[in-house]
Amino acid sequence: MTRPQRVRGTQDIFGEDADRFQAVVAAFDRVRRLYGFRRVEMPVFEATEVFARSIGETTDIVSKEMYTFPDRSGDSLTLRPEFTAGLCRAYLSEGWQQLAPVKLATHGPVFRYERPQKGRYRQFHQLDAEIIGADEPLADVELLVLAHQLLEELGITEGVTLQLNTLGDAATREAWRAALVAHFEAHRGDLSEDSLVRLDKNPMRILDSKDPRDRPAADSAPDIDAYLTPEGADFFAKVTAGLDAAGVPWTRNARLVRGLDYYRHTAFEFVTDRLGAQGAVIAGGRYDGLVEALGGPHTPAVGWAAGIERLGMLIEAPEPERPLLSVVPDAPSAEGAALEITAALRRAGLVADLAFRGNAKRRFELARKQGSAGRLVVAAPSSEGLPDRVGVPIRVNSAEGSDRVGSDLLETALKALELSYKVVRHAPAEGGFSPDAVLQPKES
């Protein structure tokens, strides 16, 4: 029988990759708390129409990349290809309108059937931050500053550039769209088959086409600035002024677009050249018409998403988590006491490890491989002798397993054990097993 293999485009995240993944998620959680974004958990699948109506029937995501399937009752379901549509659905179905504006943050797996490449998978993971119910430019600024602070927290602002554009208000967009249609109609014979389809349904998507046949017409297309209304220009000016006031550097990219009609005003990407041609690590914009497209009232909103794996590839490798103490019973008769002591250390908040099997020598070797700071050696309990010798003798060794550790680690261990035991300390002595302390039951 053939052994099952990992499905193409998926990943088993372990070791350093898992450490990088967790470092990104932990940084996001710290930063979102600073900005008052509330954590929300979302379903992994939705009714297909949620994504078809929100992302658009003519986009590559809907037409080529979604994982769509009928359930046993015949309903069409889709594994989420992104978070925003599901969050807007929840905003409507769960009555979150009464809380508006709501600042939401989430993260988890998303699914797209696309060609795997560096940092991109068919099941990958995203961070997501949204503000729903706010039409003020300051909401855009807050999300952008949050994204910038996340990059600072991760130590990767160097080499990452915020590219910014405006899509204007509805009147701006309508006038620009008409100008683009006229321009591309004049170049219809030069366009690719995909862009000919987009020309009728989604002409702005031609501007970011990767097909070389489309680039001459796309590069010569009119910019949006000639069609900006005073209101659209004022909104963009307030966003850029807010970024300047917050100390967030940015550059204008007049070719940065979002093709669907419900996008308005701000569009942005944080891009880098350190991950190959697909350089965006955070991307988003304002989508004032999305909730309405899902059947709700007009609701302004803005948000962004970031690839966890792609951010993880940019950060310095985190220090691996290592036990502070490896507990080593020096004889089979000390196993039970070692288990109790390990539990006591963990209850006190110390990271401790106890190997499941092996003699003392083998367990010292396992502790060395784990890189723990010290070894807490447990001798067999004694019920005879002087009062200060009755109990469980312990000794804390250095990482090398020979010399005593420094007093700081020894004191940390003994103070932790004082929560569960009466700790009788001993002075160092020569010869044999010289305990640092004997652990006795606490007096009730």
C-alpha cells in the first residue's frame, strides 16, 4: 500500500517554520490589542454566493481558484479564499451593525487553487484586520499605521514599501471607468483573451494584468487623477496627511487598483522585492459598497490582509523554545518523585521537561539535545537519617551536567518548588551525591 503524501500546495509547518509562524501571529495579537481590535473567529466555509457576490464572478479567484463543493443537502459551499466577505456576512447576519464602527481582527487558513510558488500555497494562512461602519479617512490611517507597527514589531520595515493610491468616490470611479473602457476599446485588437472578458465586466483589472500582450495598452491608460472629484481628492489628502503625521512613509502608485465596483478611495500594498515577483506582504483598501452588495445597507468599511507564511519568511529566525530545566531521576526508584517535581515546576510557571524513558545517562543526553539551561537531578526519596535529610534530595546541575549552575537558576528552581514543598537547603559538600536541597511535604 502506498504511503499517503502531503497534498500539493499544502504544508506541514514544523520546527523553525512553526516558530516563525507563531512569532508573526503573536506580534499581530500584541499590536491589534494596542489598537482595540477585537478578536473574532470565522467559519472556514461559507455559502458560495457570499464569495461570488463579494469577490466578483469575473475575477480569477471565483472563476479559477475557489474550492467549491455541494454538501449532502445539495447546497453549494466554498472554502474561504479570503476573510473580508465572511466578516461582512457576519456583520449582517449577527447584528453587529448596532456596534458600528467595529474593529475586527482574525487569522487562520484560507484556500485557493493556484500555482504554488515561493511563499504561496493552496492552503495558506492570513492575518486580517477590518474596520466596518466608519467612513472617515482616519479609519484608513489607523489600519495603515497598525500594519506599519506590525512590520516594526516583526523587525522587517527595512525593504518593505507602502504603496498607496486612491480610487476616488463613486463619481470619480464612474468617470475613470468610462475613460478606461474607451481607451481599451481603441486597443481591443492588442488585448489578451482574459482582458477582452474583463473589458466588458471589469476593465480596471486590465491595469494589473501580468500578460505581456496587455502591458502596452495598460501602461498607456489614463490615470485616475484627471477624474478625481474635489471630495475624492480631499479624502486622499486627509489619508496621506494622517500617515505623514504618524510617521509612516509611503509612495504613490497610480496603477494600484481594485477592480470591483464596491471599492472606493484608498487602495494600498506593502511590497518587498525579497520574495520574488509576487512582492505584496500586506494588501487592502476601502470597500464602501461590499456590505450593500451582500444585501445590506450602505456601510463604509476598510481592511487589509497579510500572508503569515510570507511575513514569516522575512523575519529573523526566532530563538527556539527550550526548557529551563530538564528533570532527571538518577534511579528508577526516583521516577515518581521526579514526575511530581516536574509538575510542581510547571505549576509555578517554569518550563520543565522529563524524558519518558532511559537511564540517567540517556536522559542527560536528551536534555543536552533539547538545550535546557539546567538539569534538576532527583535522587530516591529517603525516610531515614537526620531530619534535614528526610525527603527527596535534588541537585541542579549546569547544562554540561557536571558543575553546579549559577545561583540565579538554582534560586529560581528552589523558589518555584517552595510553592509545593518545604525546601530544606543544603550547603555544598564533597563526594557522592551532594544535594542542593531536600524536598519535604509542606506542613498543613
